Amino acid sequence: MEEEHNQALPTPPKYRYKLIKVATLTVLFLALFFAIGGLGLKATSSSVFCSSCHEMKPEYYTWKASTHSEVDCVSCHVQPGAKNIAKDKAEGVVELFKKTTNTFTAPIQMPKEIPNSACEKCHNMSTRQVTASGDLIIPHDKHLAKDIKCTQCHSGVAHGKIAERNVTFKSDYNKWDTTLGKSMMSDIKFTRTKMETCMECHEAREVSTECKTCHTTGVLPKSHKKRDFKTETHGVLAKKDLKNCNKCHLYMSEKDIQGLEEVPASQQFLSNGNSKTNTISAQDYAKENTFCKECHTTEPASHVKGFVNIHGAQAKENTEKCLACHDYQNTGFNKTNNVTCSSCHPAMHAGKSYKDKHPIDISGVTSPNESCYTCHNKPKCTSCHKQ
């Protein structure tokens, strides 16, 4: 009984076939590899060979559409040396088993970062001072001296951060092709270094975050240099293209601005849906961005003595201009001191049931009349209710 108990349990039939298949493929792979020799090593090290596994399609087609499409996968993902190459081939056999048994992990995640040495095969960090745009000041040698990894800034250069974007699930592999790869790499916010990455790192290391620290021109747009920009035109421009304003001003706010998120059009390939854009008004943006707070909570020059007597007519003429600072109700970003209409015009009878509690039946009354002023103060009522 003890001997029978110690005997290994038989492999279930459904796994036995897969194991035989994997073993056969492995033997054939190794036989072919050693038979062909150098040609086998070259073939199995090519980027096209990587794409032969369908779960690698997203990585392959984004790489093919990237600026690094002339650099083979192994140049970055396999370190030089016979030991590393042998280790890579052994790991390939393991991945073959996972593929055959459908036990691979999706989306594929990098087990470790690409080392700087891989980048330095092509890029000379001691001479690379600025980016191709010519405006940015990026002293790569200084970053390297502070032990900042290349991938901390350039993690999306080859694959557009597709794993982080959750677009590499098993159900989507058949949808990947050259067109989708180009679409995924077309949005520069996934391929270029994000400004918030620079800002977060500078803040953590107590390095200046002023525009002139990283930009040679100060990046002040031409529209901002016009004399009437601050007093007259900036609100009009914001209304036309708020997202353009937010590219810079989001970093000047002490809190995140919600409502400007956009679902990339490339998502349509995977979800078969329509791209959606969530937007907020320029007036609400001015209340949410704390950078705008300094001006939008300060009384403007137009609010001279006696302005209270004429503000009603101006508000009717251009309500949106008033709402850039004020609210109809007390719902602004600065509830403690933000002046709203209700601050001076309280709606004492705004409740839905006030008519039911009124001592006289006014169920059919929609606006005040002379009989109302028997009890109510006419000047106060007519400040809101015009005859």
C-alpha cells in the first residue's frame, strides 16, 4: 500500500497531449537551431520571429510604427554575451510551453527595465544636450550622473505604453495589424516624455520647476504677449480651445482638473465603439484651476463705486463673462468667499413646497402682482421679479 501511495499520479490526458506537443516542438526547435547553427541563432533573434507568437502582436506592430523600428528587439531586450543569449533561448522554451498550455500572462509586462547600456549603444549621453525640438533643455549627462534611468523618461518610445493603456488583452490579438500599430503610436502623449514626469521628479529632488529651467524660449505663446490678452482676450481664446490652454496651465494648478479627458480614437479598433470626449466650460475651468484663482477672486477694474446699481444690466448683456468668476449658486471652487448671485439675492422661497405653506392660495400665481405687495416689500421683490 505504501509503495502504491508513493507512486506518481498519472498525468491527466488533456495535459499529457500538451506536454508531448511541447516536448516535440522543443526537440525540433533545438535540432533545427543546432543544425543550422549561426543561421538558426540569427533567425530566432529577429524581430519577425518575435511576432510569430500572437500574444506578441501588440508589441511587434507598435515597435514597427515606432522611431526604433530599425533596431531589432534583441538589441534592447537581450544583453550581449553568450550567457545572456543562452538564457534568452531557454526562456523562449518556457514561453513556448506557456503559449501551448495557454498559461501565459496578458498583458505582457517587462520583468525589468531596459538598462541604460542598451540605449548607449546608439546614443551618446555625454554629447546629447537637447532634444530635436531645439526648445527643450535636457542635459542628459547630468541626468545620468544622478542615476536617472533612460526608461524613467522614455518608457513609451518603442511601444507607446500599450500595457499600461490596457489594450493588449487576449481577446484583442486578432485585431492587431500595421494600421492599429500606427494608430496606437500616433498619439505623442504615449510616446514622448510627459511633462508631469519631469515636474514630479523635479519637485521630489527640489529642482526648479520654472519654465525657463527646461525651455530656452520661456514657451510664452504669441497670444500671451498682446497688450489686451489678460484683460480682454484670454477668456475668448480659452472658450475656443480650452485643451490647448490646459497643456501648460494644468501644471500650474495645485489640484487636478477633471473633465478634459479624451478617449483616443485608436480605442475604436479594440472596443468597436466611438471615441468620447469629456469637456467642461472655460468658466468652470477657471474656478477649478487654482492658478486662475488669484485673478478670478480679485475684484476687477470694472467694479467701480456704484457698480452694484448697474451690474444687473451688464449681467444680462454678457452672463458668461460674469460666470467666469461668479456662480448662480454657491458651488464654486472657493465656497468660503466666492461671491454668488445668492449672496445678495437670496431665494427665500426657492423651496418646492413654499406655495403650500403660504397663508393665501397662490397655486396659480407665477409672478408677483400688486396684491402681493400688501404684505411683501415691493422694492425687494422687484429687484429680481421685473414687472
